[in-house]
Amino acid sequence: MNIYKNKKVFLTGHTGFKGSWLNLWLKNLGAEVFGYSLAPITNPNHFDLLGGKSAFDGIFADIRDRETLQSKLIDFNPDIIFHLAAQPLVRESYKDPLGTFSSNAIGTLNILESARNIKNLKAIVVITTDKVYENKEWIYGYRENDPLGGYDPYSASKACAEIITDSMRKSFFNTYDFGKTHNVLIATARAGNVIGGGDFSIDRLIPDLIKGILNNKTTEIRNPNATRPWQSVLEPLRGYLMLGEKLLLGESEFATSFNFGPNIDGNLKVSSMLNIAKNSWDKISYTIQCDKSNPHEANLLMLDTAKAHHLLSWKPILDTRESIENTIIWYRNFIENNAIISQNQLENYLQHTQKSSMGGDSKLGENPRIYFGFYSALNLKIYSNFHNFKSNLTILKAHIFYSNINAKFIDSRFLEFYKYTNHIKISTPITKTPSKIPKNISLNRPKCVA
């Protein structure tokens, strides 16, 4: 990602958990970063632990203050904007729905409207969430073309941000007019349930466990059976940077939406995640307190990241266990040794990324072995070991989209994993229903929209 060297990057939300990690990464890449965000709301916080205002250039200001925002954008004249500033908490959105919608929806509009006046600007990456989708509590990962929705104010406000971004892109930054009437490409990135060191937010699982250790208290767990796509904070950040690189290069086909999430086995129940965390640090203590009066939160949520696999060559490097263990290691170093190991963890992650991209055995994030059979009027082919997604997708395209083909699974144990290969419609009978899929859940999937 050498493209970021000496590039001017305007980063909103730079004092937040993800924003502070992205700020650190961009500085490592040699970018000139200007941050725009509210002051940190927790003490301690990752931004200050990394050096705060003395280490990172920027201003403490509200994304809803369009006059100040536009002034700073015009003065800095960035090459690219990463927009992360938001009210990021579901439960907080129930307490302050107006503030949540104002920050997440109107704040995004303020960025995009201000962008129309920036001469040097080439790219905008708007960060939303996995919760933008209309959650139907099904076992399938949501694709970028699935309907948007949002039960709680946070989810709905982020779906609004997606709609606003799409409207502004079509109205003022249309890809058909790119290079003619404007030179800006806009994309959105959807990820969620990121974990990592330095997160001290309220109502988040690992931060709550860590606060329990600091306060010598047992942490109450609200929803142990909820399933989430757990991933290291560094995984989606790498996706954001890869997406931003494509936009900076003027590749207009990337001016769209992308999901970033773990492999299928990274979608774990809260209870499973707690077991891994507890095994990593025995000081962690929790109790289950299921209170039906708690505000609604999604029980089952997964993302389909086939698009990022194919178009960006992005895939997770860390598996879920490694992500959880690395997170706990960060907090143990902070609490027991008063040490901040963010730079070390970033460098270690980049080494694994480089090794993985060179085809080495990093022993990180390997996909399961899958067997598919593809039948056409002309021939029969069986493909195995589809862990190398990019190289095999060309085969899939040739035999699915350009032939009259039906597909069925040879090994149905990996029924749920088919979504990572492509948007395949299963039109022949499934030979066996995997035992782990409840019988009362329909296996029918909406037709893929190309």
C-alpha cells in the first residue's frame, strides 16, 4: 500500500477505537493525516495511550458542525477521506435516537456535501456497519445487494448513511461522469464486531470483561446465545485501505459497497467467545444475566465477503481464536506491565499479511476444504480444495455464469460455506441436510442479483 506515502488523508473519528488504529497504520504508511473527531469519551482510551494530540495532528470537533468541517476540509485539501466518525453503540442509540441519527446520517451528508468543494480530493471511503442490513435472523451471510434496514436507531441510522451516500454518489459523483465533470470516487465499507486492544467503550463485550478485572467485579453477560462475526480490528482496516487504494488509482468499478468479515467459522456465539477469552486469561469472570427487558439486539448476524475476496483479493489473515487471544494479550500487557503493544501487534500482523500474500503457510485464517460438483450439458468437473478463492473464481465464473449449469454439494458439511465461492443459486437437490442446521430454518436463499 505504498500509494498512501505522502498522501493527505482526512480521517474522521480518529480518536475512536477503530479510528486510532487506522491513524497509527496510516502514519506507518507515511501518510499525512489530519483527524477530525470529538474528544475521547473514555479514560483510558487508545488515542491518548498512543500519544494523543502530541502524536497525531487534528482537531476535536463535531461532525454535525458543517461550517467547521468544511473549513478544515478545504484548508487541508486531502487526497482521500476515511469517514469513521459516528455514534457507534446500539444501546446508546436507544437513549439518544435523535443524536444518533444526527451524527450518523446527517454527519455523513455533511462530509459528502463538503467534499464537493475540495479541489484535490480523489476518494472517499464511508465506514458503516454490518448492521445496515434488514436482519432476518437467518443462517446465511448478508450480501452487499441484500435489503438495508435497521431495528434499533443505531442500525437504522447507519442504513440511512448508506442510502445518503448512494444518493450523493449518483447525483454528484456518478461513476459515468468520473473524469469528466468530477474526479472523486466514493465507496462504503461494512464491518462489525471488531475486537482488539485499546477499546474501552461501554456495552461492548471484551471491554466490559476488562473493566470487570480492573474493578474486581464479575461481568454480567446479556445475550450468550447471540452469534456475531468476530474479527480483529486490523482485518477490516486492511480492507478499508485496500479499497481506498483502488479509488485513489481511479478504478471506478470499486466505487460501491463492500463487506469485510471473518470466515464462516469466525461467526461464534457469545458463549464460545467467552470461553476462548477465559482460557486466555483466568482473571476474566462473568455471569449470565438474561433480562428480557433489555432493548432488542440482533441474535444472528453474518456477512458474505465473496465480493471483497474476488474484487479486492482481501481475505482474513487471523482466525477468530487468534483475534481473541491477541486482544487479551494487549490488555494483559496494559494492565500487568503498563505497556502499549499496538505498534508491535500491527507490525506482526503486517508480517503475516506479507507471508500470506506470497503464498506462504502463515497458519492463519485458512478456509476449510470444500468439494463442489458442477454439471453442464458439455461436461462434468469436480473441483476440490477451494481455499484459494481468487484463482478458482475464474473457473466458477466460466462454469456458472456462462454455461447452463446446475450446482450441488458433494460434501454437504460445508453447505453454509458456499457463499464464499460466488452468488450461486442451488437448483439441484441437496443430498443431505447438515445436522448443525436446525430443521425449522429454511435453506432457501433469495436469488442472486448480479
